[in-house]
Amino acid sequence: MAMSQESAELVGLKALTWMAGNDELLPVFLGATGASEADMRSGLSDPAFLGALLDFIMMDDIWVTAFCDAQGLGYAQPMMARMSLPGGGQVHWT
């Protein structure tokens, strides 16, 4: 089931808010991506940044579960949102 761009961006914004308040995971995200807190603020209006943030969260099932539980989302929502943001389409290798 496809998600609209607007709904996907909303999930991404929820992910950004959740990440900003996560004192343990935020430094890991910033260190792994090279992003700064200023980049996070400017990422509020950047669908590609929100997609990259969702990619990061989806690297670990524990992070997905914690994010979804905190935001009241179904566990498939981050992946659905990611697929609707820039760079999130299915890759066709042939």
C-alpha cells in the first residue's frame, strides 16, 4: 500500500522529533552521518533528509520498535514512508 508524500513527510518529521529527543541515539546518528544539529533543523523541510533519517532508524529493529512505540505508529510505517520519499523507490537490478 502506497503512502502519500505528505503522509511520508509527517512520519519523517515524527522520526526527526523522536531522534532529537533521544539522548543515546542522537550522537550515534550525528556521528554516523556527519550531520550537525543545524543540519537537522534544516532537514525539517527536506524530504531527502527525512528519508535518510528513516534509513538510519531502519538499520536496527530495536530502533524501529522504539520509534514506532513512542509515536504510536505501526511497525511498517517507517518503511512505507521511506518508499514514498526521494530515493526510497524499489531498486530494479535488471
